[in-house]
Amino acid sequence: MTAKNRRSMLQLGTAMAAGALSGCATSATSAGSAGGKPMFAVAGAAIPVMGSDQVFPVRRVYCIGRNYAAHAIERGSDPNREPPFFFQKPTDAVQLVPMGATIDHPYPPLTKNYHYEVELVAALNKGGRNIPPEKALDCVYAYAVGLDMTRRDLQNAMANEKKPWEIGKSFDRSAVVSHLHPVSRTGHFDKGAIWLKVNGQVKQSSDLSKMIWNVAEQIAKLSESNELFPGDIIYSGTPENVGPVVKGDVMTGHIDGLYDINVKVV
């Protein structure tokens, strides 16, 4: 990405926040508007919008854990008793997958057990605190197909020591995502096939209707602990049968109504 493009994305993010609809949350104060002169420019992540020349600036990347019952069980949890929990990835973890392309995804350092997790991603253009579930979908601007890539051995090691397992989840290019499909074109997703193949073989296969907490409930619950803003994206959980990939493997992620993403591990 050129310096010019980085500046354009930063300017777009500021303009989008300032122009948010009345009554909706806006983005936090920037370093420049706080009265100080920024020492250097920091590039922000942005996701292109299908059928448009616009891009969606990413403010925060939230992920919900164990949101399909079978996956919760395979991770050693009781889906009938556990409330939803969330973690975050840095915005620069976003790696874009254009329609029809197969992108190169570098195998990350330190791990020997690198896992895929295919997920529906919701992008918000409105926010707030304590959003009621019946109002929550009003905050969703678009949807995408995502991969929550995970250094499983590092995650498990930290979990066993009762330490934060950020190192297993929050690293470079760990938030793989398609371009955004506006709700105005797709509607909302409460059912539909979700699957992932590795080298053409189905590894994960389920239906969005099997989420324990649907997208509206996730937004409502997350807004109890964090004020949500335009630019937030939420990875909504993965079905069972997560597993490893190695260099040379090609992953294909699918959700009915969105284009497939193709990712080669290099």
C-alpha cells in the first residue's frame, strides 16, 4: 500500500466518523484533534464494499468464542451454560480476499499447529451502549466471509496456564475477510450453509441457524461491556471440526449468499 493510499484511508475514516447519523455513536478522538501533532502516520485497515468505490474503515475487530454448540463441545465447553465471550484482534490483522482471487497467506511464526475457523463477519455503521436485541440489526451495514486464523498450540498452552491467549489469536493477517456485501443487497443472515474446504475436501460444514447467539444477540451482549461504533466488525463464531493447515494448503470458505474466499498458505 502506498503512502498516498494510507493517507486516503485515514482521511476517509475521519470523515465517516464525523458524518455518522445523529443519535449514533461516533469514533473516538484522534491524536491530531486532541491538540497534538502526530509524529507519523499510522495506516488503518479498510475493507472494500462490493458494487461501490467506497471502503469501510475498520475501527475494532471483535470475535465471539464458541458460538456453535458442537464447536463449544470440541473445545471442552458446555454450550448450555456458558454465556457469550469476546476477544479482539488488531485492525492490522485484516487480510483481504478479493472475489475470484486466491491470496497468499503466510504461515505465521512460533506455531506448529495452525488452525482455520470459517465465520460470518458483520460490519457495523452504527453503534451505542446497551443496544436491545430488537434494535441491534439496525447497526449492521454489511456482511462478509471471514477466517479467524489461530495458532492453536500457543492458544492452548496459554489457556492451560490460565494466561491470556492473545498470542494464539491476535497476530499478523489472522483476520482474513472478503469484501463487504451491503445488507441492502443481501438482507440479514439467520440461516444458510457455512463450510470450509482444504484442498477441495470439506472440513467444516454447518448452518448459520446453529449459532448459539445470533448476530443481533451478539451485538446486544457486546454493547453491554463495550460501546460500539461505526467501523467495528464482529466475527460471529465458527462451526465444529476446526483443524490444521500447512504450507501449500488451499482453504476455501463459503457462506450462502456471499462469494467464496480462497486462501493459500505459503
